[in-house]
Amino acid sequence: MKVDVIVIGSGQAGVPLAARLAGSGRDVIIVEANHLGGSCVNVGCTPTKTMVASARAAHVARGAARLGVRTGEVKVDLAAVVDRKDAIVQQFRNGVRRRLERAGERLKLIEGRARFVGEREIEVNGERHAAETVIVNVGARPRRPPVRGLDRVDWLSSSSIMELRQRPDHLVIMGGGYIACEFGQMFRRFGSQVTIMQKGEHLLAREDTEISQAIEEAFRSEGIEVVLNAEVVEVERRGGEVAVRCAGGQETQGSHLLVAVGRIPNTDELGCATAGIELDDQGFIKVDDSYRSSAAGVYAVGDCNGGPQFTHTSWDDHRILYDILMGRREGGRDGRIVPSTVFTDPQAARAGLSEREAKALGIECEVATMPFGYIARAIEMDETVGVMKVLIDPKTERILGAALVGHEAGELLHSFLMLMQAGVSARAMVDAQMVHPALAEGLQALVMKLERFALR
């Protein structure tokens, strides 16, 4: 079957691209090998944040006495938590299906695994399909590290851990990034003993030290054991537990092991070589500023192209590529401001450069920091844990980067993000009349820590 466009994968770029291209008059096929919605809906944002909400409810209930509210014993029904998560995931999957159905007869959904069998030609369920344009949105999956003994023990990934219906007695986590931090705190709040073993010097290793330390301190205050400079080299089953051994000889035993050391692209069984699609040494599809691969007419969006693995980045890929395919623009993938948030409690959010990155690039900047606990609203809510940081270009007064650790930091970050996107002076934050008492007041106070914006 020959069509105008084939989209492989129904993630956060694939679905809107397929629907909008069909709406523009093109005949489109979208292929999905697993569940509709991609990683975000099925094993990423939707299920994890649903479970994070349950974990926070337990935490707030346990700590209500500090606000003068008395509760009884707090019990977590993990099976009920998982059932709620599954119901919301199904709701979102249904929403994706409805979106595709609304696109009309020009869009055909094929459920099966696609594989390239030639230039811009795929095979699915024994049938071949070709198109002038092929868009790859196959996503990524948890990486399995080359650790001795890992093939001889049962270990959990970021997907399988969300299927547990009984809480682990002691969850040992290999890794210290977003996934490790979110699941570590979640299961601690569900009642598990938790040990996080991070290879590097700090959790969230790409952040500035004070940002990472704020999360580490919050974790330790909740009873999470954070072990740094712990490179796991071997694991083994020892009786009913998993023993995890580090390069320095340190060893930890737990009932369950979560491996959270990154993700790899789902390109290994796609037949990219047959289609002339070049991959990098990690298996990601190489693309240019317009998402073009090395094969004419083939584009790659989302997690499989080696860019930041965020749902919002994938959705933004769709927005840019759609305009490119419609002839409205050229390029735009590179140089974007990519915000991020770790949905721990407190959250850790950043947009733009960290101070470490600015120094490495030789970029001059002025820096201000302020404890989150200086915000009046944070004190009133008893949500004082965290720190805030902003970097300013001394010549233009534009914001180069902002990092926030604190209550709803992911929401607060957007105030800085909008100023950065507009390319205006941080003075706009100083001149704005901020609502009192709101957490956003703290952003103004942070900027006013800079000498040039201080009130005298």
C-alpha cells in the first residue's frame, strides 16, 4: 500500500503529526507495536506521576500533625494505588485512540511491529507499505547495564516496578537520575526501606552541587539511604535477597533491585540499515536541525533521535516538524530552551544553563541564590525545603538559566521560562507586581538578590 506519510510509533510526536498531516489532506498510516500513547502514557509520565500523587498523599497524612491536624495510622494499599494508575493510563490510551479516529478516513492505524524492508518501505503484520515521507517515533526503553550477575537475578525496570502489588521490604536502586529519585522517594513513602546507589558524586549529576544537595538532604530527612560514589559492579541472589556489590567493596542487600541507569532507543529491530538510516554508537537515529535522517524522506522525532528524553520535547518536535513538512520553516530543532522537572518532593526544575555549564562554555554570568524557605508562602505552608538559583547575562540582563528546588518548582519555573523565551530583561520580574502571599513572590526576591536589581 502506498500512502503519503507513514508514522512509526504513537508517542507524543507521532500522534499529533499523523492527525494533523491527515487533516491537511495527506493519506497517512500510523503504526504502533504496543499500546497507544508511547512511553509517556504507558510507562512514563502518566503512570509515574499518578503513583507519585498517592505517595505524597501518604506523606502529607503522616505529617499532618505538624499543622495541628491529627490522623490515625496511615496505611498504603499498593494494589489500590496500582489499580488507580492502570485506570488513568487506560483513560489516556482511549483518548489517543479517539484523537486518531477524529482525524478521519485519511488516517489508518495499524497495530503491529514495523520493520524497514527498503527505502521508505516497511513491513507490518506481513504486509508492505511505502510512502514519500516516513517519520520515526519509536521511543526508548530502560537500559540494561553490563553488571556481573544481573542476568541471574530478578531485577525491576522503571516499567515493571509499577506492576508490583505488594511493597518491597527493602528497595535497592542502581542509579541516581530522575527515575531513581522519583521511584526512591515514592516507595519510601509507600513504606519500603530504600537505598539509592549512585555512581557519581551526587544525585542528579548534571545539576549544580547545591541543587543536588538539596534533594539529597530532603531524601535523607525521610530516611532514604543515599550512597554516593557507589559504582555497582556485581549483583547476586543470596537466599531471599539481592546482594549489590560496589567497586570499592561496599555491599548492600535488599529484597528488590531497581535498575535505573538510563534508556536506550527502540531502533535495534527496526531495520534501519536496510533503509539507509544512520545510527550513532548508542543506537539513536542521527538527525539534522530539521529532523532529517541520512535517508531521504525519513525523519526521526522524540526519544529515538538522541535529544532530551522528555514528553514536552517530543511534542515540540511535532510542532516544528509539522511546519517543516508544510513548507513554513526550515530547522529549529537545535538551540531550543528545554525545561525539565524531577517530580520528587520538593521538585527540582531547571531551564537554560547551569552555572557549571556556563563556566565550561566560558560564558560570563551573574548568579543569585536564595533558600526556598525565605518565601512567606512556603513558611505558611510548611514547605520550606529547597533552594533557588538564577543566572543573568551581565550585558543584556537576559536570564541564561534558572534552577529551582522547592514546592511546585516545576510550575514556578515557567515564569522564568517565558522571560527566557521572549528574550527580555530579568528586570521584568522586578517590575511586575507579584501577588502576596504567593510562591512566585520568591522568584522576584531571588532576582532582586542580584546587585543590579537590589532596592536601595
